[in-house]
Amino acid sequence: MNKNISKTEKGLLLIPIGGCSTIGMNLYAYVWNDQWILVDMGMGFDNALGRELLVPSPDLLVRNKSKIKALFITHSHEDHIGAIPYLWPRIECPIYGRSFAIEMVRDKLSQFEMASNVPLIKASTKSAIVIGDFKVEFIPVAHSTPESSALAITTPDGTVIHTGDWRLDDDPVLGTKTDEEKLRSYSTNSKDGVLALVCDSTNVFRDEMFGSEREVRSTIIKLVQDNPKNRVLITCFASNLARLETCYMAAKESGRQMAIAGRSLKRIERIARVSGYLSNIPAFLDDKKASSLDPSKVLLVCTGSQGERSSALNQMANDTHNAIKLNDEDIIIFSSRVIPGNEKAVVNMQNLLIGKGIKVISDGEDNIHASGHPSKAELHHLYSITNPNLLIPIHGETMQLCRHAEIAKAYGIPNVLVPRDGSVLKLTRNDPKIIETLEMETLAVDGHKLIPLDGQVYKQRQSLSSCGAVSVCISQGKGVIKLLDFVCYGLFENSEYNEEEDIRKDIASEIKLSLGNIAHKKLSPKDVKMPVEKIIRNILMDSIGKRPVIFVHLVQG
């Protein structure tokens, strides 16, 4: 596979750098005759080997840094803006987005002391932004965070509708409906109609539309009212401002005070109020204040809907939260869907809660969550009003992208291309195609570093976590090779000290017996270490059936 685009390739190209192999890490490059614009710069999530956050590698962008004119943000979710602090310093271009998304980006950058260095430009839905040969317009769409937008990207080769995350909701409780009239105008008023629809694939396995946020509001209010003597906790996506407003209404209607627990919820409340949202709602209590009130008079909204290790709800489930201690009279409502890949973490946390006698209500049992992504029925409706020549499914794993392609073909869209991260798609009216595939790497945010997911660090951590480790110190001198120290990690319980000591003696004896004839020779450290490693590996395999990672330290004695 190549690592860069052919220099001879002209015309309009789309390159998914992230977002077309997994849920999250959305990052897309549009290229027209060597001019680049980017759409979104998001992160993914993980919970293995000490990592939590993932970002796409910026290598391709760095190699083309001088050509990148701007980054456009469709909305404020972490899987669309979360990688900006990590990747933007590598490319340094202006960032355009609607007001709420820009304020979210600004707040995130301030945590890295970068906000003053980044050109953040608030865009309007009333006028287009012209950069080089690109004209970009923001089109309001319904989603679970305010001011979400699709983008109409017009070039000399035609207009692409990049949907971002969207759905149809004729009765949103916060924000605006999807602007179908504006979307339709690109099909009817453009010279050649919509060249390509680049479209959200998250919910392609659902045939019918989800209920509206207003229906969710009614359900949650009733659930809280039906449990007047219990403390009720709700966990949801922190960025779902409409859901926070719904929780406040449920608290108000049931005579409770609303409190929030978790840093991201406190951050969202702060930014929402600065941006003019929640203006008619009093400030939420914090978790410490909530802990001092009668549990039946509190509605506590907390982070943790995806089972995140550091979330407020996970701390409560593990009895490590510094303010809230759960009991068997509590009720917890999971007002969210589980993001693919997080199923195990969520189930483990729910099992902990249920094991404490706590009642858990999750999505599917009641109408307690409305998705922000389109079903098959909603996709059909979007096809009908945009009438695209080409459909490109994005924002999904391979099975979702392929299912979306099947839906589009069955509907009758003339051309369909299924990309993956690194695909280079040439967007033409008569012969659209994937012309090549570039190498794409995923990086993990590990402390203050970005580390390749398939690099040496995680390979070593995987080996250490699955096989354990042995560290030995040996001396070479005066015709003797001798074992000085032997320490095991992850191989023996404290109660197995005698077994560990027997193995240590066997290793010391075998080193003396097998290497005595070479101890007097002048050997390189490698020539001494390799046979010692082999002796340890064989003895441990014979005695406990494990092949640990072995570290041999050599001193001259």
C-alpha cells in the first residue's frame, strides 16, 4: 500500500482518514487539484492496555500541510472534535464551525493552553464560506447536540453533501429541525444536482425511525414520578443538551432538585450557559451538595453511560466516589445507546450495580433514549430530497457501511462506493471509483504521547499482561556465571512462595551446570544473555506452562 497520493491525480477526491473502519475518529479530507479542506477531527475510545483515547494518524496531513486551507466542524461531539488538541498543532489551519461547536473546541483547547493560538471562526447558516476553489455552506440538521450541521461542499466538479451526524425529528425540544428545503435546493437548483451524498451509517440496521426527544421526555418524567421514595440517577451522553433539559423537567415535575456528577457534564453546563442555552433553568447542584439532601428529593445525572473507568457512575459502582454512596433503594436509568465496542464495559458496570440490589433501567426496556442518527426510513427520505448521483457511506464499521451500500443500491442510487480509512475516492459523475488505498495508522493517547496502536509499546504491554514477566540479574567473572537475583511479575500468588523458590533454585543450578564451560571465555553480553533466557524459558514452561517476558541484566563480577 502507498503512503501518499499520486501527484498526477487531479479532480475532486475524498479521503477518509478516520471514521470508515470504526465508530469514532471522524476525519475526512476533500481535495481538488491540490487544495485541501478537512471535515471534522474526532477521537475514538478504548479501554485496553492502559489506553482510553484513540486518534487517526496525521501523517498524510503533515505531508500535505501547505495545501490544507481549513478544517470544518459539523458538530460538537468528541468523535468529531476530540482529536483537535492532538492533531491540529501538526497542520495549523483555520477552524470553522457554528457557535456552539466553536465554543466547545475553544474550551477543549484551553485545557491544553492552546486556545489563543488557534484561529477559531464562527460560521453562519446564512452565508457560504469560500476558500480557494471550495465553497462550503452549513445546513442545519437535527441531532443530539445543538447547532449540528451538514455541509454542502461545492467545487468546479460538483456539489457534495456531507451529512455529519443527523436524523429527522419534526419536534425537537432543543435546536432546529433538519432543513429539508435547503437540502432539496441542491438537487433542484444546482447545475447538475448533487454529485455525491456522503452519509452517516450508524443506524442502518434499524428500519423505522426512533421516537422523538419529546417522547423520551414524557417517559423519563413518568419514570421519575413513579418512584417518589427512591433516589433516581440518570446517565446519558454529556453532550446531549436536550437530554439534560429533559432531566431538569423530570426533576421539576417530581419536586426534586437536579444535580450533576462528572467533569464532562459540568463542562457542558458551563459552555451551554455561555452559549445562551439553559437560560431559563437554575444552575445544577453538584454531587457533594446532592449527597447532603434527602435522596427522594434529588435527581442525579452522572457521566458513565459507556462504562468509562473514570466516570462518576463507574466510581459509584465501585464504591470509590468521594460523595455519592449507592444503596439498594436507588434506581439508575441508562438514557443512551451503547456505542459499539463498549458493550463489555457497560455490562460489567451494570452487573456491579445490579449486584448491589440497585434497579437498572436500560435502553430497550422503555422509551428512554432517542438516537441522533438516521434509520433506513430516514435514509430513504434523504435520498428522495437530495437525489444524489453517488452515495458514499461513512461513520460506521465495515458491516454498517456495507449495509448502507445495500440500502442505497436497492433504492436505486446510480453509483455507490464503500470506502475504508485510507481509501482515495475520485468523485466524478460518470465514473466514480476508489483509485488507491493509503496506509492509515491509529494512534493512542498515552499520557503525553501519541503511540501507534500496532507499535512496539502495546505489543510489549500485551505480552506482559498475558504472560507475566521475569527479571533476573546474573554475574560473569572469575570463571563463574552466577544467578544473583530472580523476580517474577504476574506468575505466582503470595501463597506460592515455596514453588517460586524451587524454580529459582532450579534456574541457578541449570545456569551453573550448563554455562560453567563458557564462564571463563570473553563473551559479549548477548552471548551470555541468550542461553540464560533459554534456560529460564524452558524451566518455566515445564513447571508452570507459561512463556513470560524475560529481562536479563548482566553485571561483571
